Amino acid sequence: MDYSGHLEHMLCKHGGDDDVSFDQNSFGAAAAIASSEQILTSAIDSMKLNQVVHLQIADLSLGAAGHTFSAVDTVVEVLRRKLAMINGGTEPAFEVFFSDLRPSKDFTSSFRPLEDRVDGSGKKYYSAGVSGSFSWRLFPKGELHVVVTSSLQWLSRIPRKVMKKGSERWNKGRAWIQGAQREVVEAYAEQSDKDLVQFLKCRKEEIMVGGMLFMLMAGRPSDLESQVSDESRLKLIFTTFMDQAWQDLVDEGSIKEERRDGFNIPVYLRNTEEVAAAIESCGGFKIEKMELLKIDDPMNARQQEFMKDPDSYGRAMANLVQLNYFYHMIAVSAIRV
Ligand SMILES: C[S@@+](CC[C@H](N)C(=O)[O-])C[C@H]1O[C@@H](n2cnc3c(N)ncnc32)[C@H](O)[C@@H]1O
């Protein structure tokens, strides 16, 4: 466990394709991308394009699952269709950058699904990996046509104040903010706002005027002041189960209380108002569309399977705790103006 509180020292998705891999367990992320496809398609369709023979696209949170490529596939497909008319038959070349926090040992396996993106007539797009946090500039000024990202619920760090022992914002005994003191939630909200504005400032530099920013992030309904509703299983996954597991480890003496209290999950679920306020405060973007999507519970579809094999249920639940699995996602398309 890293005590610096910075995300790049804490987060690493489990790559590969075994039964605890991100690829095999990221039902929520896959469902979210599928649910937002229509919004993404119409956003790209709405772009005003002149003749262009070279387009640059970036996906700023590659992760470690095959479905992550489907957003870029959609972007390329829609642009290719649009440009067939505008370009008068000249095929444009697509260059796609896939980025993530750092090149883990699984970066190579993350790219494996790209092999399917080669068809008989050649590559559907050229690709390259870019390592680095999306909190910072990753590309030259004004060259990207489209940027997609699906991980903005991850904060760049655990807010410092919630780790300060004894302070009124100390999140003692919890790994996350559900059920925490108001001051703790406020500290997360402040960090969330700072991070989103910083992200937008960087993309404002990198995306060309007329380009499109498409953001998909775990979110919460506007009327929910706290992070998740009481009936949500997410509450159990993220809070009851995880906090109870930590408490068990403390009680049996496996870890010290101090070590448990030094761990927080840097995730914040924004509502649409918070997202709109950050876009407004950064400037340079006009919201084309913003929607709160409800994602189906993927565990329901697997209930019969789990009843026959309780062990696999236990493993899948443990995996969901390792992943960040959400019920609501916010999809936003914003034009660079
Ligand atoms: C939810 S996952 C994967 C998202 C992926 N597009 C998908 O659909 O499965 C989150 C990924 O975002 C990456 N990530 C989180 N914060 C990031 C940041 N600040 N910069 C770059 N990547 C980040 C994580 O490393 C992780 O691989």
C-alpha cells in the first residue's frame, strides 16, 4: 500500500484474461460503453468537418479489457462514413493514441485486441500507446480531432485532508466516502472539481477547434447528495463489505488500525451539475449533450450460474470490489469552441 495518496502509485488493473482479470470481470464498464454508443455516434456525426486526410484520435484510459476499443471503433466508423462524401473518395488515415497512467507489465496484453482491427484491406487505424496521467498535457497543441475517456471518476489523489489524523476531515475507519462525515465528502468534492478542471484545461489545449471531447464517468443522480442511494448494491460493495473486511483484518491483528486508516479509494461520483460547472469554469468547450445513464446490474444475469457455484459468486464479488463498478454513468459530449 502506498501512502503518498497519488493515484499512479495505487491503481493497477489486473491484466490478462484469467478469471480475476479486469477483462473477465468488467461487466459494468462494458455495459456503460455500450449504453453510451448512441450518444457518442450522434456527437461524432454532429462534427463539422472539411476535407481531411489525416485524423488523430485519443482514448485516455485504455484499461485492460477488450471492450475499451469499441468506443474508438465507433468514432472511426462514423468519421469514415462522414468523410467518404466530404473527401470525394479519398480514404482518410486514422491515427489513434491509447493512453493510461503508466506502462504496466500488461500494457502489451492490453493491446492484443488491436490485432482484430486489421482487416483484409489493411489497418482500420494506426495505433500507439502513450503513457501518462490525463491530468497533464499528453499531446501537442490543437492537433486532436476527437478525445474519448471513461475513467474520470478516479481522482488524481486521495484528498490530503481526509488522511490527516485527528482532523475533522479525517476519514477514520472507512475506505470510501459513503456514510462519511460531511466534511470528508466536501474534501472529495473539492478534489474532484480541481481534477476535472485540470483535465479540461489540458484537453482544451490539445483538441483542435471544432473537435470533440467525449467523457464517460461514473456518476450519481442530481438529487442524491451522498454518493450512492441506500438501495444500491454499490453501497454494500464499496462500503459495508470492504470496510467490514478491513475491520476483520484489524480485529484479528493482521494489520494495524493505522494502516487501515491510511487507505482510501480516490473515487468521486459527480452529478451532472458538477460536471457542467467544471466545463463552464474551464471555458473553451460547449456541451453538445449530457446524460445520466443507468447501467443494468450485470450480477442479475449471472444469478443461476452463481447459485450452482457459490465459490464463483464469492470470487466475482471480490473482483467487483477490486474493480470500480457503478450503477450510474454520466456521458458528456463537448465541442471545442
Ligand atoms: C475503469 S478502467 C478502464 C476504462 C476502460 N476504457 C474500459 O472501458 O474498460 C480505468 C482505467 O483508467 C486508468 N486511469 C485512471 N486514472 C487515470 C489518469 N489520471 N490518467 C490516465 N489513466 C487513468 C486506470 O489506470 C485504468 O486502467
